[in-house]
Amino acid sequence: MQRSLSSSIHASDDLEDNSLHLGLSAIAGYYSEKIIHQTLNSSGKRVVVATLLGTIPGALKEVVDYKENGAYSKRDMLLNMTGAF
């Protein structure tokens, strides 16, 4: 029973962490595109720059996660890029 409860708590933590990475990057990517929309004429450049800027908050969160857990997650960075895109 305790192992099942521990697995449920860990799954809940993973879901919350995934949601934070995806959500923060999506919001940052959206606003980055809005801010640079008038600056860059090429829509391709806007998407690339907004995605890169949108990835920054999730990458910073990954630094915090790394300091707390001592592990780097490629999945979290993929969620950051997906959210920012």
C-alpha cells in the first residue's frame, strides 16, 4: 500500500512539474511573439525568436529542479520547447 501511495504522489509531482514547464513556456512564447511581432518582418524568424525566448522560463525552472534534485531532464526541456512553440 505504501509503495502505491508513494508512486501516486510521485506521479502527481511529475504531472505538476510537466504542467509548469509546458505552461510557463507557452505563456512566455505567446507574449514573446506578441512583443516582437512588429519588430521582425519574417514570420519564420518571429517563430524561432519567440520559441527561444519562450523556452527561457522553463530552462530556468530546470536549473532550479537540477539544484533541488541533482538531475537534468531532457523531457522537461522538450516540454519547454513544445510549450514555447
